[in-house]
Amino acid sequence: MTATTAPVDQIVLDMLDAEYRKAPGLSSTGLKHLLDSPARYQHELTHRTEKKAFDLGHAVHAKVLGAGLDVTVVPAEVLASNGAASTKDAKEFIAGARAKGLVPIKPDEWAAVERMADAVTNHADARALLEAPGDSEVSAFWHDPESDVACKGRFDRMLADAPVLLDVKTTGQTADPRHLARYAGNLGWDVQADHYRDGAEILCGIPHRFIHIVVETTEPHLVSVVELDADFLTIGAGLRRAAIDLYAACTAAGEWPGYPAGITPLRPPTWHAAADIDPEEYLS
């Protein structure tokens, strides 16, 4: 199947990542860009962001799921004496790898990827979910019932014997469930969850759970398994609906504006409050 014959309202197994990316459809990443601004969404369509954190995440996905983007390790001999990929040969190797759709990883980074993958598979709850029968890197294509906007999603893993979607995430912060809520909200996990759950329900006819397996990129690579609660999912559904409606309106108008014009007042976030400080505690 090629990008010129994009799937319509179906689940596709064994689709190459590059082919999925070229296929038309509004993705969860696109939704999050729209919530920033339509101009951001349009820019990102043709200017894919390459970040080292993304490379690490892609590599962990490939190692844990046994599917996804191919990883290539940058030869140690082309690196600088301090291990940096700053030499001409290293830069040429990395550019060539990206041109082939590969994820270039330095040897020390690949060692970290292996440690993270081991941490995930050694976590009892994560291992039980990942070892359950299912398919990895599942591409899904559907239409939003309210707007008829074409949508797409790529599930990290879709279980066969239960209506469950798994999502493997790496974080440079903490995977502690007690502190993940703000991080998840800032990165739009709720928008992604609603998008994927909606697609799976439309295509399969039954509601699906969406479970995150989170692993820290720093040692000791702690792992947690979390699921957004009903309140979080409700917020995600509202944000996603707003993004889809904005996409439809911008498409109809042929306009993709940036941020609002004029002077916008800033309200303090709920967590930002005056400090309760007693000077005597400092001066006594």
C-alpha cells in the first residue's frame, strides 16, 4: 500500500512509519499543534522537528515493541575524542541515516536504550501488558463522525484479547504517578488518549482503554504504568473537539493564523499563588 492510496476507515498492520506519516489524516500530534496555533500545525506539516529526545524515544519503542523505526548505531570511530557527534564523518553518517529513515544513536545512547528496555520488561505490570497477544505499531484511519475530518493514529500496541491500547513513553523527568499529571497535561496525553480511543471505538465497535507505560531516561530508569482517569479524559475530549473544529474551520477558510491579535491579558494559573512566608522563620 502506498501513500497515494491511503487507507480509509480501517486498521492496517505492518505499515512502514514513513508511509504512515505521508498518509493523509489528522494525527494526535497535529491536534496538539493546532491547539498551539493553526500556523504551527501548517509549519510542522513540512518541517518535521528532529530532536535527540525523539531519537531516544523512537529507539526505546523499537527495542521494547520489536517494531517501528529502524535504529542504527553511529560507529565509535567517527565520533570526537569526547564521544560527541561533532566530526565531519559523524555528521555525514547521521545525515545519511536520517535520509534512509533510520534513527541514529551513539553507542552510549544505545546502551541506555537497552537499560531502559530492560527496566520496562522487568516491571511486572508493564511486562504482563506487553506480553499479552497483540500487534505493535498499528496504523488506524477513520473519519470524525461530527465533522467528517479524516483522522489517523499509530497505536504503539493493540491487544488482541482485550480492548486495550498501550502507549510507551520516555521521560527525562519523573515517572512517579504522584507527579505525572501536570507533565501529562502539558504534553497533551489526554488529547492523544481521546483521539486513539475514539478511533479504536469507531473501527472496532467497542470502547478501548488507553494505558501508558512510562520509563525514565535517567538511571535507574524507573517505570510506572498509568491510565488517565475519567476527568482527565473528559478534558482531553473537549480539547480534541476544539482542535478538530478549528482544523475544519481553517480548511474551509483557507487560512492558518498564528496567535490571537491584540493585547491579551494573562491570568495566573491555579497553581501560581503568593508564597506563605513568615519573615520570623528566616530571621530568628
